[in-house]
Amino acid sequence: MLFADRGYDHDKYRRLLRERGIRPVIAERGQPHGSGLGIFRWVVERTISWLHGFRRLRTRWERRDDIHEAFLGLATCLITHRHVQRLC
């Protein structure tokens, strides 16, 4: 399932996704807000915001992909650790 905003509201995108076995959930232009898509998309945007809290990930300085991916993994571990601490 793929969630998308009104910018991707076109039959071409829906058809391409269905051909790949992906169910598109795309907001339609001209329809009032309140489709519920924002509930799911907010989680992704919040997570990206948390990752941008780490300055090294906000602007990519590393030329090597493996180093950047290592920092991404460390950031994910730190974010998870902080949330687990709040639960305990």
C-alpha cells in the first residue's frame, strides 16, 4: 500500500502502482480534506523530522554510502532508545 498526497493524483501513477502489485491510496484533487491520509503520513514526516535532528544526517557530508547508512542506523538506535526510556 502506498499513501500519497494530491500532487500524485493521476491515473498514470495509479496504473503503474497496480502493475507492480502496490495498492495506491492517493488523495483526489477537488475533494475536501479529511480522507484520513494525514494520519498515516504524519508518522513518516515526524520520523524524518527526528532524523533531521541529527545534524550529520540533515546535510549529507559523507561521500560514501556505507558511512551515511551507518550514521542513519546509529540515529535510529538513539531515537528508539529514547522512546524506550520514556516507557520505562
